[in-house]
Amino acid sequence: MASPPPSSPPGPPAKRPDLFAPMRTVRFWVILAILFLANVIVSNLAFSAGQPPTVTISYNTFLDQVDAGNVVTITSTGDTITGTTKTAVKDSSGTTSTKFQTERPTFANDDLETALRQHNVVINAKDPNPPPPLWVTLLSSFGPALLFVLLFLWLSRRAAGAGAGGILGQFGQSRARLYNAERPSVTFDDVAGIDEVKAELREVVDFLREPQKYQRLGGTVPKGVLLVGAPGTGKTLL
């Protein structure tokens, strides 16, 4: 009777999916920012879609509407007055609405408050310089830093293929080429012209190899070498 085949060893346990992996990508945060801005824009449009338009009327028209008892509520923000009326009012272009806006002249000395109270108008006031919303404060405070971090991460990912460490790994790297001094690829025999220059350069090389032989005779190494000759005689090769 044949024996059953040996069972294969159990494989490694399956890795659990990393649920936070998408949050570590720049694309995730860019899409999140776009969705946030789109939500703000759509919310503002949806809120203003069902509201009647606001017409701008003159201050004289506003006073006439107050005296006629047509004004229901007003809100004062500095010299700007906004409010609602019982029946629609018309601006200079012919547009009608129950919401209006006007500017109170700085030289006006009429007793506006008394007239409003006599006609039972609800009076409100707003700060002309209100603090910005919390999300605007947070966006202006951390927005530039967040954009800088996202840009840095994006550039690092783009440069990661050029070598380990991305952009940071390239800082401080020398661009100098390394030549093998033990096996030079060019020798004096490769130069065919300017034999006098070759002879003097041979002495310089010999001095660098055995300086004691020349120092006993009082010789010193030259500060530099200036090669002079016709084109094509091997100056660059030397």
C-alpha cells in the first residue's frame, strides 16, 4: 500500500492589509484638499441658491420705506444697512426684492433710531471687522507649511529613482571623477611632438617620484608648467 505524500510545510502567515497606506501618499492629501474646497464652494452655492437677491437702494428710498412701514428688520454694519421688507422694493435697474442694502451718509443727522422704533422695526448690529472663521485661520496658519511639506515629499519621491536617499542623499556628493593612478591610460610614448617639453616633464615626474636625488643638488619642484607649441603637437595629451 502506497504511503500518502508528505504534506508541504505551512507557508508564512498572510500579511494584514495596511489600511493607512493610502494616507502616506501625496496624492491622497491633494485629493482630500480638492474635495474640501469643492465642499465649501458647493455649500455656499447651495445656501445662496434659495435666497432672494439683495438690491441696492438709495438712502432716500430707505427712509421712505421706513416711513411707509414697509421695513421689517435691519442690520447695521458700520455705515452699511441691510434689511428685509414686507413687499418688494425696486433698485435703479428695475430689479425687485424683499432684501435690500443701502449706505447711511456720514453727514446724516436724521433721528433714524426713533423712526425705526416708531414703526416696530427689528434693529440688529454687526461688528464691521469680525474675526475670520476658524477654518480660514487654520488654513492661513498651516496651509503654507502643509504645501511646503507636500511639495518636498513629491520632489523626494521624484528624485528617489536617482539614488538612495532621494534629494537628501545627493547633498554633499562630490562630482569629481576618480582616476586610477597605478595604471595611467596615457604615457609619454603616446605623445609624438614637442620632444623638448616631454623631456622637461619627465624630469618633473622623476622629481616627484625621487625628490631626494634632486634636493641633494638644490633642486626644487616648479610651481607650474606652461606648455607652448603648435596645434596638434600633444599639449592637451600631456
